[in-house]
Amino acid sequence: MQRWLRKKKNGILAILLLIGGLYFINHSHIFISDMTPMQNISPLPGEVFVNKESWVEQGNYLRLNVSYQLLAGAPSAQQRFLSIGLSSVKRKKGNYLIPTLQSLFSQSSTEERSSLVVVVLLADFDVSWRESTVKEIKTAFASELEQGQLVVLHVPEDWYPPLTGLKRNFNDAPDRVSFRSKQNLDYSFLIQYSSGLGRYYLQLEDDISSATNFLTSIKRHVEEQEVKKTTWVMLEFSKLGYIGKLYKSSHLPLLARFLFLFYQEMPCDWLMSHFRELLAQKESILFKPSLFQHMGTFSSFQGTYNKLKDKDFEEGFYVNPSAEVYTDMSTYQKYFPKLAWDAGEGFFWGRSPENGNYLTVVFIDSKVLTGMLIETGSGGKDLLESAQVQIGHDVVTIQKNEKSCKEFQSVGTLKNGRFEMQEMDQKYSSASSCLRIQVTASQKDWVIIRKIRVFTSTPRHLALE
């Protein structure tokens, strides 16, 4: 009798568990959505799901439970080299999204545009703002939308976790916490959507301008890392915020989940450093000159004034006038003096300079200098502490293989390892044949001359010919 009662009791319990399990499965979006293979999910109208093949090679990573509304454009079935993601919200002051997109496309060649796709998440819940923004985008970028180079999407508010009553880490005001927490979620959803669209993913903000042919520069740096067999998670092409950060698409599912899990803990540009370190990249890999510049004057948070600028940004591949460069400082390895003059990221690196040492630039053709910029050091180290900047006239040969100028005049001195002068021609109107940086005090530290840039006009007698 007791055995029969025990069997009956176990049978009833099994039936209850089965009923409860079926109820849970039928009423849990998260369970169904995260555990079912993505290729078997039939998206609802307006939804887009990323192909599972684009996820981390090891597979089996849980994706976020989120639905996307495609507002304009459609991603190409063919994977591009680079997907670029940016999120935009309604601002109290200023609107930079359209100029940002114009900069990205106009600064890219036809070939480069065919290798990228820009994904814009309109992350504001204001319907009228979204509709007007989409209309503006369709008018300005019809060709890019048609060619699969631009995709515009939105995530409805229902898919967001709580955005109020959050933890007040760092004693931030509640509205500030809500703003930065939502931004983390915006980026999380944006990154997940973009994970299958390109081999690499570039995170930008919606108020930037870009350097000419930035994609070609990025491709070159990626190839260099592959040749070096460097273990990297994030390459940085701007030192500001969450601008110009490059990831491998295979890491994007992890990054999307990471930002989602810790969305209320800290700002996104802090979280990104933790993510990089957790994936075993201890030091940042930052390239100069920067490829992206922050151009927004007013912040997306309450329209506050924002004056952040990247001093290492160069809009184009700047080319100095043709010249020969000489120095009597001891050069370290292959960091030759010409590298400080030529366009690109090279620099001159010399051992401890002594009083009287110099670096001289001799122009192939005389130039009227209208401006000049000299930067030394790297990361606050190897600055040239004491030096005069001079311009010279009348080229002479001082040694068998070296030229200089017969006479020089000082135009200023370096301060904190840097010299900048504008409107030089108002004071020095005649054409110059040389530029010289002359050390005025010995120093123990080595010296890096990172950048010499001159701006010129045509000498008057040549312009009249």
C-alpha cells in the first residue's frame, strides 16, 4: 500500500513538473530566443537577426534577446571588410549626424566605400525625431542606402532593461547614470547587430569628422599587426572617448554581452578598457596621427558645452615641401631624421642631445613660411627640453654630403617640447631655404622629434612669373 502511494505521489509530481516546464517554455522569450539556433528562428516583420556564422568561432555564445526595426537600407549578403557603428539620439543643441555620415563617405574612395558598411542606430524613443531623421538620411544618402553601404535601425524601448533607479557609482547624479547606462545598452545592441557585417568593426560617435582614406590606413595597420603576430583585442585610432576603436568581429558577441551585463556600472569608455584587459591585451595600442576628430560643440547629454579635441588628428595625409633633412645627433636604430618631416607616423629618435646639436631641414625650393608646428616626445617622455627654432637663407655645403644655410634667424623657442606659430609671413615675408631646430642645453633623456609641419605660400617673384 505504501509503495503504491509513493508511486502515485511521484507520478503526480512528474506531471506537475512537466506542466510547469511547458508553461515556462511557452511564456519565456529569453529561453526560446537565446537557446534556439539562430538560423531556425523566423524573425517577425521588421526584425533582423545576425547570421550565426559570424559569431565567435567556438560558437554557442548566448545572444541578446532583442528585436531590431530596420528603418532604411539593408545590409549586403556579402561580408565587407569593415562595419562602422554609431548611435545617435536627439540633442537639445546641435545636430551632427548628417555631417558625420557625409565625412565618412566623402573621405573614402569608391573602392573604400565598397568595402564598408555604416550602421546607424537611432536610439531615441521620440518617434517624430526618428521619422524626420530617417527622411533626411534617405534624401542625403540614397545611393549609399541602395548599395548596402548604409543601414539605419532602431530598438524599441520595450527591449531595454530598467533605465531609472540604477546604482549611483562614482556619486553621479541619477540623470547622468540613466544617460550613460542607456548609452551602454545602445552600443551593446548596435554591436550585436553589426557582428556579421564586416571582418572588423569600428566604433564611432555621431559627432566626428574623419581623415582622408581612413579605411586604407586602418587596413594597413591591421596587416602590420598580423605580420607581427600581435595579440590584440582593440586598436585605437583616436584617444578620445569611444571614438575610433577597432575590434575583430569574432569578439563582438562577447563585447555586446559585456556592455549589456555591466551597463549600469560605469561609462562605456571605461568598460572598453576592462574588456580589452580581460581578453589579455594589457596595454592600449594607439596609432598616430588620429583618424577621427570630435567635432560636436554640444554634448548629447543635456546639451552641455563640449570642447574635446584630439590634438593628434590630421584630416589628410599631409605632405611637407620637398626637402633634405640632416642632424648631428646620434640616431637610434632606423628612426632617421627624415621621418619627422615625412607624412605618416614615423619619427626621429636620437640619443641624449648636447648643447649645439641640431636638426636642419633644407628645402629643395625656397618657401615663404606662413605657419609651423613642431612636436617632440611621446607620452610625456623624450621631450626636447631646450631648443631654438630658426629659419635660414642661402644654401651652402658644409660637409661632403650635408647642406645647411649661410645665415639663420631665431623665430622662437620650444615650450614643453612644442613649438607652434601662425601668420609667420607677416613678420618673415622673404622666402626661407632652411629650418633648423638647435639644442640650447644638454639633457640626459633621449629625444623624439615626432612631427614637423610647415605651411607655405609661393614666393612673390615666382607667383609673378
